[in-house]
Amino acid sequence: MTGAQTTLSHYEEDLSALTSAEQDAYEAVEIEGYGVREYARKTGRKPGTVGNLLSRARRKIGGGERAGA
């Protein structure tokens, strides 16, 4: 199987510690499968901004950094 697969653990994560922007970015990229640049275009943000939001969100929920993000 290729590509990212959504797992049950994605839905069990507590996202309450995230800001609304961090949560939106995390859900879009990690759960819904958007690319960082794609989500940036959709929301009018710069890709670096989205990357920063994802980095903070991953740290807060214990997901660490993901390669290539």
C-alpha cells in the first residue's frame, strides 16, 4: 500500500492544547491528507507559516517532527 493512511490514532489524539490555526493545519495535513503547499494556498498563508503551525502542533501533541514537512 502506498501513500499516507489515516489510522484510528489520528482521531484519538487530544487536540485541545492547540490554537485554532494549529488545529486546522494539523487536521488538514495529517488527517485529511492536504499537502503543506496545497493547504497554504487554500488558506492564503505562506508555506513556511503552515510548516511552523504544524511543527508547533506536533510538539504539543507529542508527534514530534515529520521528515519532509
